Amino acid sequence: MPDKKPVNHIRLTSHPDSDSQVTPIRWGDPEPMRRGPVIATLTDPSQRNVIGTHSGSYAIYRAVAVAAGQLTQDHRADLTNTAPAVQIGPHKAWADPERIVSMDPWGAVAPQAFRSWLDQGVDLRPSIAITRAHINMPELRDAITAGRLKPDGNILCANGDVSVVKAAVEPVWYLPGIAKRFGLTEAQLRRGLFEQTGGMFPELITRSDLEVFLPPIGGLTLYFFGDMDTISNPDIPLAVRVHDECNGSDVFGSDICTCRPYLTHGIEVCIQTAQQGGAGVIAYSRKEGRALGEVTKFLVYNARKRQEGGDSAATYFHRTECVAGVQDMRFQELMPDVLHWLGITRIHRFVSMSDMKHDAIVRSGIEILERVPIPEELIPADAKVEMEAKKAAGYFTTGKVATKEELVEVKGRSLDA
């Protein structure tokens, strides 16, 4: 392994020396040894082959820890006994460079799949971690009391404990694939990312040879219920809830929206499906306030409540546009990637009223058999305005589920829950 450069000689950029050779990443190659690892660590800048670094939005905290002397710059993670608790894949979609573009399908097993690089001293780190756990929510205990859920001693216990497998996923963007997903040239995407982050990553413009970018944004968490081996089997029932973060409701129980009630209802459906011999998946994305952020969301709350005539369905989305310029910036085009990572080709019960989410999933090639709305009795009184606004805008229609071929692009639609 080459000697490390002194800290005071490391450039304030990730550009390697002109004579260095980065390990290429052949995105979509089914053989990991040919695909190559994502090397985003900073212990040896000459080995890096991506733009950005691990940990997503938490990378800034690491930078402060190093600057404050609380973390050594050359720290290497000891990954002993950190391997995934459950094996996922590889699946067919892992070998499709257009099917998965926003995460590294090999991210959970990077230390194992790219062992030879580790043995040569390359500082590899996983971008996905998978473990076993239990969850317990008061709504699930209420469902047991009401008789909607029945403890089985395996998936669901009498005290409300639920056995799950959970996975944390950091974003890893393959820029050519991201650009194609949004109908952009790669140059347009790179320039937009460069300019709208204040030039935070100069390599986006200057390093066209680096095609992978680790953005400093939140990732997602997956919760699995039942037998995970059945998730990719289209003939075994699968329930899925794709949920975008709403801290005020999900954690603190704010009743101005349906987010936590819908999340807990999705978990209930997942448990029921798992108990019937199938499986359930909750995909929880860090896209607070429709990816507009919590500050913007609270500003919109104030604007809605203080407007003449009070809060109303007619002005629900207009007030968001007044503050943020758009109704929604979640871009569900990238959301199906994690479902393809799991090998999903058919969802039997999709617990969502979102046309954006449904349409993005179906367009990506995954079949949805049934859409499950939130029960009327679970909608908080203060959330009625939200539901009325979304339904009035054609947010959800009961009846036949559209096929991929029947879907048409609806410009300007940005209604989600």
C-alpha cells in the first residue's frame, strides 16, 4: 500500500495526481469483480473513484469531528461481524444500468464482494446495512385490542412486538442513469448540481471520468415483515408501503396530515400479509415536507392558517407553490430503484393513494394489483382539508388499476401522501 500523504499536503479537492489511475466502475456489470467497488473514503485520496463521500447528509458532521480533532482523518472502519443479517440478491435488476441508478446494489456486501481490493489496502465501506430488530407502536397494540391484528407469537407478539428485518440505504447516484431518468443530458445534470449547490462539488463539471456521485442527502430505511425469501416471488402475496418522511406526524403525532396514520396502517397491512404466508415492505425515505424541508413546510402551515377565510382545500397546494415555487420536489422517478434492488416484479397490495408513486412504480416495470386507501376512520379531523384537496385534484381513483401501457405522463401532477 502506498504511503499516505501528510495531512497538510492533501489538496482541498478530490482531484488525484495527474498520473494516478482510479479503479473504473462499470455500472450494471453483473460480476462485481468487473463492476468494481465504490471507493468514497478519504484515507487515501488517490484511490477515490467517485465524487462525494459516504454517510450522505451526515458527512458534514464527520468533517466537523475531524476538524475538531475528535476523529482522526485516517480512521479505517473495523467491519468485523458487520455483514448483513440477511442476504438480499443479487437479482436480475442489479445487472441493468438503467434499472437501479440511485443506490449501489452491491452496497450491503461491498466488503465481501470486493474483498480483493480490501486485501490490497483499499478503504472500502458499505453503503447499505441490514440487521434484525423489533418494533412496537401503540397503534399496533390498538389493532390487537380491536381484533384487526391477531398475535401469532412469531411475527407479532401479544405485547405488540413485531419481528422485522431492517436495512439502511445511503444514496449512490450513477450520473448517466440519473440524467436519463429525468430526460436530461449528463452535462445538464452535472451543471445543475454544480450551480445549485454553490459549486460545492467542482468535480461535477471537471471530472467527466467520474460517473458516480454520493450526494449529501438523506437515504432511506426499509422494514421487512415475514419471509424475505418470498419478496421477489410474484406468485406470493406482497404488501408495500412507500412512505416519505413527515417528522411532525410520524414521530410527534401532529394531526394536520395523515402521514403517521397511513404509515401505521401500512405496517398493519404488511403484518397481515406476512401472517398469511406472504411478506411486507415499508420503504421510508428521508424526503421531509415533500423534499422541500421542514422549514418550508412550517412556513406553508402558517400561510394556510392565516389566509383570509382560513385553511381550505381550494388553496392547499397554491400556498405551497407561493412559498417554495413548486408543490413537490420528491421526484418519485428514483423511488422504484430500491424495489428493483429487492427483486420485486409484482406488488399485490400497494398501501398508498398516491398517483405519483403508483405511476412511477408501474412505469418502471413493476405490476401493482391493488391499491389500498387509508380507512376513513383513521383520518384525523384536522387532516380533512388535506384529503379533500388531494381528492379534488384527482389524487386517487378507485377501480381498475392502470397498467404500464395505459399510463400517460401528466405534467404538473405533484400530489402525494
